Amino acid sequence: MNLFWTKFKDILELIVFKHSIFALPFLFSSMIVGSKLANGTAWFGFKALILGIICAVSARNFAMASNRLMDEDIDKDNPRCANRPNISGKIGKKSIWIFIILNALIFVLCSYFINPLAFYLSFPVLFVLAIYSAFKRFSSLVHLVLGFCLGLAPIAGSVIVMGEIHIYSVVLCLGVTFWTAGFDLLYSLQDMDYDKKTGLFSIPAQFGAKATLLISAFFHVLAVLFWLLFVWQVWGIALGYISLFGVCICGVILLFEHKIVHNNFDRIDRAFFTLNGYLSMIFFIFILVDLLWN
């Protein structure tokens, strides 16, 4: 039993399970808005809730484990990654492969029980999630590709409750994409020197810290603009001033995040996890309150 819990903790550490907080609130935001548009109520049912959570968690598990496996040759010489379970030897490649295949099967199976479109899309989604980390080896677009992986959550929400990719979910996807790419740029500043030495194509390694900060700020401006467009698209039908106020608060959080990083790169971890975790939850709470209020 102790061995089981030790391995379980190692798996959670491998996939950084606590970072699941980033995408789930946007999945739920999309699901309640889609349900309101389709059914006139924000509640979409327990089946959609359970299957949606399982799909989101299994997809992220698959993506993170694939990333860890693909990047072993890069991470093994990076001091920041030395304590990762796959690098330290706590988890072997065979165990990671089993974990990857198991989560892929869970994701596809749950998608099948949602609706036909979810099932058909499950395969290209897994493909995108599997290859995103490879981009850092040849393209600076890696940050946007990672952002798109999280941005798939709102599209998934629309597919789950509406059986289609509604335009509101595409706009919300773009907002999440630029938000994620923006904070991933800040996080990547920690590896700037190492990426330069190993020839990786991260934006910090290619363009330096100052340009990275500017590009990150630009991405976050775009994120807020797309979130505002998302609210405007369903204005009066599902959302209103409460959601608008929530987006403004998220903009202030991003401004504070940039202020922290500009003043001290050593505080990047705080800006990365704490503030962005709060932001995603605040976004969802204001969307939910707005829907319930109306």
C-alpha cells in the first residue's frame, strides 16, 4: 500500500496535477454558457459534468506525460528539472508509457459516450497534445501551440453541451490561447540561458528577456480583448455587466503579474501559478454569478 501511494504521488508530481486549475474553469465557463444558449439554463446535467471532468483530466495527464517523455533528453541536464520523477529515476519509461496509453484510452472512451462529434475530435486533439512540446526544437511558436492546447478546453465545453463548435467557444479559445502563451513566456524566462545553450527555439532564447516581456504583455492584451469579445457575443442572452466586470478584474491581475516579473525574475513561480490560478477561478465565478443572476 505504501508503495502504491508513493508511486501515485510520483505520478502527480510528474504531471504537476495542481496546474489542472488553469484549464478546468474555462471548460466549465464554456459549458454553462453553452447550456444557457442551448437549453435556457446554466445547468448541463451530471453526465456532462462527470464526463467533461474525466476527459479534461485524462487529456491533460496524457499531454503532460507525453511532454515529460519527449523532453527527457532536454530536461536531464537542466538543473530546474533535476527533481522531476522521470529524471531522478523515480518513474521509469515503461510506467510513463502505460500511463500515457491508459489516459488516451480513457479520453477516447469518455468522448464516445458524450456525442459523435466529441468522439471524432478526440483523435486529432490527442495528436495536438502529443506533439506540442516538439515545437520548441524548431519553432518559437511553441508558446502559442501550448496556449492552443489549453484553449481547446472552451471548445470542448461547447462540443459537450451543444454537440457543435459554437463561435463563442472559438473566441474564448483564442483568449485562453493568448493568456496561456503570455504566462508561459514569463515562465520560460527561467530557462532562457539553458535554452540558448541547447539550441531550443523558445522566444526568450531567440529574442531575449526584454522582447519576451513585451511579447508576453501584448499576448495578454489580446487575451483580455478576446475575453471581452466573448462576453459581447452573448451579451443579453447569457452574460452582462457582471461578466464584464470579471474580465476587467482578470486584466488587473495580469497587469499585477507583469509588474511582479518586471521587478524580480525570482518571483516568476508566484506569478505563474498563484496569480493565474486565481485568475481562472475568478473568471469562472463571475461568469457563473452572471448566469445565475440573469
